Amino acid sequence: MLLEEFPGRLQNVWQVQLTGTGRMLFTLAGLRLEKGITTTTRYTNAQLDDYHTALRRDFPWRPPLRLTLRARFSHGADQLRGTAGFGFWNDPLVMSGGRHPSLPQAAWFFFNSADSRLQLALETPGHGWRAATIDGWRWPFLLLTPVAPVGLLLVRWPWLYRRLWPIAQWAMGVSEASLPVDMTAWHTYQLLWATTSVRFLIDEQVVLHTLYAPGGPLGLVLWIDNQGLIVTPWNQPRHILTACSQEQWVELAWVKIET
């Protein structure tokens, strides 16, 4: 079990990553992760995690468990830039260094701005505030990998995309639901990660229940940054940095994990 209430200090479990104009400060409500004014030439990140120096096989969390936290953001989904969120993932892009790249695994509340479209699910627009899962280590996806180049050519036609992409989405364990809530208001977010399903709740209301559950082990991450990864079925993946002329933040009142 983990219970963090941010009483002016952090428990030893946390590792803090501050890059560019990113900073962390304690508030009357808890803790803020902030990114200051950003440009397209410099990466900025404010992040808490519990895996930064660990090997991927030693990441601390496996199902079944329940993550509960209370949080709010400085801006709504139409004004935030970059990415932000909280939940579990395997750090596949090696953002923290010291590990080889991996296929992605995640179960989290995730935000990305419209200028960094991440189109993995047919039923969501590829940006905004949403609950999401992905598991690139599912055996169906591994079996489809040899024919992936041909599939990516075919889905560039809209009518084939609507027919073929659900197969790819199922193979990757991708499930998403847009979250039509006011991000600037306090909400209690909950993620129930079981061995065969994941449930996401906001203020005790289920917003996504999926049978796609990554196996783990995964690490816990809470962050806000100015990067983006443009991934669509019809274009080559591209990494970008987003500019923002104002300070933006995510504020956390407390975080709890029960196994």
C-alpha cells in the first residue's frame, strides 16, 4: 500500500524529474507539478515516478490493485499544451534512460493537446482528456507485426481504415474513453487494475470498463510536459515539442494505492 498526502515533503518512494522550466512546489492543497513558459526548442517536464532508476522487470506494480487520487489542472482540455496525466506505464520510449526501448504498456488517465494527435482508438479523436489502456505485448499484436507495414498502407484509405483498424486496436489492447469533465475542478480519479480488466472511475462514476489489461510490471507516473507524439495510421510517427506562453500545472491533493 502507498499513501501520500504531501505534507510539505515526499516519501522516499518518489523520484522527481524536473527538466527545462518544470518545477515542483507544495501548496495548501498538496503538491503542484508545473511547467513554465515553453518553446518548441526545449523540453520541459515536471514529473513524479517510482521507477526512474529501476530495470523494467523491477517496476513495482502488478495487478490486482487500486489507484485513487484527487487532482485538478490549471487549464481545461482546450488550453492545455503537451501531455499530462497519471497512472501506470512501462516507460517504453526510455524517457528516463538506462533501458532498451520496449513495446508500450499502460493503464492511465492521459491528456495530449490537439497539435500532437495520438490516434490509437477509432472511437476517440486522438487528443484531449481520456482514460486509456494499451498493451503492445499481447500475442495477437506480436503475430500481426510481420504484416504491419502492409496494413499501414491499406488503412490510409478511409473506408479500409474503418474496417481494418478495429483489428489492430484489438491486437494492441487499446481501449479509450474521452472524459467530458472540467479538468480545472477537483475530482477523485480511480483506476482498478485487475488481471483481466481495468475500470476507470471519476467521482465514483465508471467512465471506462475494458477487458484489455496490461500484465505488468509497470511504474507509477504523474506528470505534465510540453512534448507530443503524433501517431496516426496514415502518417509516420513524429515527435514534437509544443510552445506555451503561460504557466500550466497539475495539482495533487493525495495519492493512494491499495493492492
